[in-house]
Amino acid sequence: MTTTEPAAPAGGPGEQPPDAVDAIVGQWAEVRPDLDTGPMAVYGRIHRISRAMSDLMEREYKRYGLNLGEFDVLATLRRSGEPYTLSPRQLSATLMLTTGGMTGRLDRLEKAGMLTRNPDPLDRRGLRVTLTERGLAVADEAVAAGVSVQRELFGTALDEAEARRLGDLLRRLLSVHPS
């Protein structure tokens, strides 16, 4: 196997100086020269970007009285279209969450007046979760604010063509192991 050394800054336009991931990859290359550490650099950056974005989004959604998980519930109901109603099971499946974890989120959102839970008219044992007018308004405001934060962050580092290309590359990576 070949060893991937951290990229040295070339000094040309568009070249980036080494970052913390380069340092980690370089350390591994020193102690394990037999490993191809190139994939580690990609994973490390994806992981760090994901954590940073989650932190930014969490702060943004907090302005609306939501945490990231609660926003996900409202957003899932909102994008389901009118009448903005799903079963707890559908929500759990979409959000890859246990029913117990879902119950806690639904309890908090119902208490905040953002959704209601009503008996399912087609299944006596089931429930239907529906956005309230307040929940719909908060979902719409929060998603617009979140997209604005994302656009601002990505726009500082990438132009539109680069962002599209990165999205395409990440889609290809995700297609290998879809969730």
C-alpha cells in the first residue's frame, strides 16, 4: 500500500494551508507508514464539518425554542405536506429513532403547542401526530434560518459550482452505504 502524506501548501491560488486533520494524518503516516491514510483525511474532515454544522444548527434552532431533534420532528411533519400528519411509527422510521426517543420529543413539542396527538381514525390502537398552526410557523421560520446559516457557511468557502460538485461527490459516497 502507498502512504498518503499530508498535503503541503503549494502556495498557489486556492491552495489551503495544512489543518488539524493533516497533522493527525501525518502522525499516523509517521508511526504506520504501511497504511494508506488518505481515506482518514476525507473521513476526518467530513466528521469535523458534521460536528461543526450540528453545533451551528443547534444554536440556530435554539432561537425557536427547539433542539436539533425537535426541529427534525417538525421538519419531517412539515415536508410531509398537508395535512402535516404522520404516525409516530412513520416519524420514528424517517428519523431513525426508537419509539421511546420519539415519545420524549413528541411530549416536549406537544407541551410547547407545536403539535397534537390524536387517535388514528383508521386504527383504534394508533395515533396521528399533526403540526399545529404554531408548529407550522415555527418549522417554516426555523428551516429558512437554518438554510441561511448553511448557505452562509458554505458560501464563504465554495462557489456555487464547487458546492454542487461537493454535493455530487458526497451523494456518491453516501450511495455506497445509504442509511
